[in-house]
Amino acid sequence: MASIGLYEAFIGFLCFLISFYFLVKKPFRYLLIKKTHQSYPWNWPVLGMLPGILLRLQRIYDYSVEFLENSNMTFQFKGPWFVGMDILATADPTNIHYIMSSNFSNYIKGPIFHEIFEAFGDGIINTDAELWRDWRNASQLIFNHQRYQNFSASTTKSKVNDGLVPLFNVDLQDVFQRFMFDITFIFLTGTDPRSLSIEMPEIEFAKALDDVGDVIVYRHITPRFVWKLQKWIGIGTEKKMSKANATLDRVCEKLIAAKREELRSQGIIDNANGDSEDLLTSHIMLDATKYELLNPNDDKFLRDFTVSFMAAGRDSTSSALTWFFWNLTENPNVLSKILQEINTNLPRTGSDQDMSSYLNKLVYLHGALNESMRLYPPIPFERKSPIKDDVLPSGHKVKSNLNIMIFIYAMGRMKTIWGEDAMEFKPERWISETGGLRHEPSYKFFSFNAGPRTCLGKNLAMNLMKTVIVEILQNYEIKIVSGQKIEAKPGLVLHMKHGLKVTMTMKCSSLE
């Protein structure tokens, strides 16, 4: 997280004075307050509930489960006075279905979201309305093309085989982040940056994405006028954001210029068939006549796509894989069932086409992945804002421009949604009585978003993760290093705060 600045120091001092008053001057009254409101952030004069959130920031995910469980899955957070930080937090599937599907047109990312996530420019992550529709239609056409899907599958398997062989005592989270950075970069440009190697070099593009994520979290818990002032002066976390943006701009400029020159040197001036393998080429050669608001001749359009795609491709999948392997080590019975399923359905030899068909037979593995993402969703929250005043199915009134936070992490742990065993890791909950995969609606299982914004790369991502898991389990024995503390780091993506230290040893013979 970002270093402490004047605002945090001021908040800390006020919290100290308030705590001193209640603990020293009014200790008995404080105990009554604590007993009554232990599951809720206390609404202080002027400061609202922000001090309580800051004090619990390091366990904000588990804390969100507590207060949403005790408030019928929807909770009104009151921010400091006059700074526009009030939030309606919800994990209620009926509200989520209404926001993401039934009344989709009224709930947008909005200008404040765009401002906070400015590093992603006008890419698909930030946009609404017609610009978003153009982005989605173009992406859908490219991602669904068989040539790109084949390229994705072959690239993934090749990278697993070549990239993981020399790695034995590692931070598995770092390995998966580097692996997915390389894979996503190959999808984007056709070249491998080889951040996953013996040297484990620092990649400035990846570092800039990490810094952007840290600052965006800071902006969520800081009054807008404070971070805007920091940005104007060029200090604190906003100085960090400025440097990260400059790095992203510079690297993207080089990538785009190099790709344009490569296409010119090859005499490629048209891509009418849409059969390019790498995504940057596909977007450079995009047929602009089909999309009113997309301009492939504009380098900013390509820059915004590059940053958005690299962030989305790297972080969510690496997070899902990290938590999945930790869950496997904590549940050896699940690991045994997955190994048996792999051994039954996946011969060690065969073509990539055979592999694709066999992956669909790994129903229990699919269920285990879903179960891991239910408890540890890669993206722990989603942010929306209504255009017009509205009333949610839960009865909560929302005013236009109110921040609505969908707490995906909390939703996956609600007993009212998943039953009394909601906190247990049970892949069986995803298996039907006939042995097939049980479907759960996206507004209940939100890991791939819901409604019109459902993730276009869902199937590609699931196949990628299955490929990685199968290749690793076929060839390696993974053991968690004892004594390490496993906890989530507050952020846009559900990373492990201290990483995941493991030992990887090569299996001697066939799948065990």
C-alpha cells in the first residue's frame, strides 16, 4: 500500500482523540457501544464510518462478510460529511441481478469511476453506453475466432512446459503472476517477454500495473478532494500514479510503433478476414467502418486496449490459480479425486485438439475451480452507479451517482446464499446428481461478472487454468512451506499478502 501522508495522519490523530475519550473518559459507555456495534463500523460525527474501515482495512474482506451477514446482505456505509464517499454495499443476489441485468441501462461505471481508474483510459474496463458496446462487439469477434483460440491453447501449453521446468523452491503467486504476464503479452504481441525465468527480472510494465492498482485502492478510501490535491501538487501516492502512467504510456508507445512497423515491413495493410493471431495486430487492422467510436489509427485507442488487456489477463487468472493450489494442499481428498479424474480422462500423449476435448470431461476439476473462486474471487468487488434515482429489490433507495459496491468476496460466503456449509471448500456442490456440472446463476456466482458485462474470455480462461493445473499435477508434487501466514491483501485483485511459498519436485514417473 501507499506510504502514509498528511490525510492519513490527520485521520489517525482524530481516531486517537475519539478513542481516548471513550476508553478513558467514558469506558463503560464504550463497552456498551462495542457490544452493540461490534459487527458494524461506528458512525462518528464528521468522519462517518471511515475510521472504522481504516482500522479494519487489513481484514476488510472478512469484515465485509460479518457486517453484510448481520445486515441482511445490504449495508449503507456513511463516509465523512460533504465528500461524496457514501456507499451502498450489497451481496444480495436479487439486487445484483437487478443492477447487472434487469435494469442494466441505469447502472454504469460513471465519470467518477473513470476518474479513479484513469490509467485504463477509454478501454473496455472504464467505458459505458455506445463506446462500451463497440469495444465488446469488437472483442467478441476477435476472441471467438478459431485462429485466436488455437493460438491461445498452444501458447499456454508451450509456456507451461518451457517456463516451469527449472523452478523448484518458489513463491507460487509470483510464478503465476509472471506466467500470466508472459502469456498475456504473447497473446497481445506474439512475443514472450520471459519475465518467468531463472533470473526473475523486474519488468517495468508489470511494476507500473502494480503501482496503479495500489493507488486506485488508496483513492477508494480517500476523499476525492484530497487525492485530487495531491495529484495537482504531485506528491504522495499521486506522484506514484503519475510515474506509473508515464511508464505505461512509454512502453505502449514502443510496442505500438514496433507492431505498426512490423506490419508495414510485411506489406500487411488489411485484415478483412480477422485471422491475425496476436491481439495488437487484430486491433490495428480493425475494420473501423463497423464501429462508430473505435479508431484503430489512433495510438491512444491501442494504448488503452493494451493496458486494459494486460491488467485483466495477468491479475485475475494468476490470483485464481494461486488460491486454487493453496486450497488443494489444504484438502488432500480433493486433490486425490482430481488426480483420479485426470488419470481416467487424460492420456499423457495426444494432440492439442485432443487435449481441448478432454478438458471438457474434467467435471470435478471444473467444480473445484468454481469452488475456489467462490471463496476466493479474483476480483473481490464490483463498483456501479445509478444514472437515475431508483429502489433496489431489497427496498433500499439509491440516489443518482451513489456508489454501489457489490461485495463478491462476501457473497461467496453468505450462509443465506450457499447454506450452513458456505465456509467449507466442497467441489461437490458444483456436481449434479447425474455427475454433470451444476450451473449457478452469475448473480450468485459472480467471478466472471454478470448480465451484458459477463466476461467474454470466460471459457478461454477456464481452459487455460485447466491446462496449467493438469500439466503441473501431471509433472510436479507441490508442498506448502510450513509456518507461513496465508491472508488476503486489500486491493483490486485478491492477492495473498505474503505470497505462497512452495517446494515443487518433479514426479519420477506417470501421473500419481
